[in-house]
Amino acid sequence: MITVMEMVFFKIVFMLFYLLFQRQPVWLLFSMIGTRRLQKMIA
């Protein structure tokens, strides 16, 4: 089950990915690494 807070969080992350990818694709890799750490912390 996905909570409303998680849906909002993923929407914001997706928007950030999109904006960062348009400007500097390298930042997308750092963002992915950061989200993986966050997922481990949450889980």
C-alpha cells in the first residue's frame, strides 16, 4: 500500500529528476543514489 505522503514525495522527486536531467544529466545519477539511501532509511 502506498500512502498519500509517499505519492506526493515521489511526484516531487520525479519533477526534480526531470528538471535536473534537462540541465545536467550528471546530477540525475547523484539524485538516484540519494533516493536509494532515502528508501533504505524509510524502509
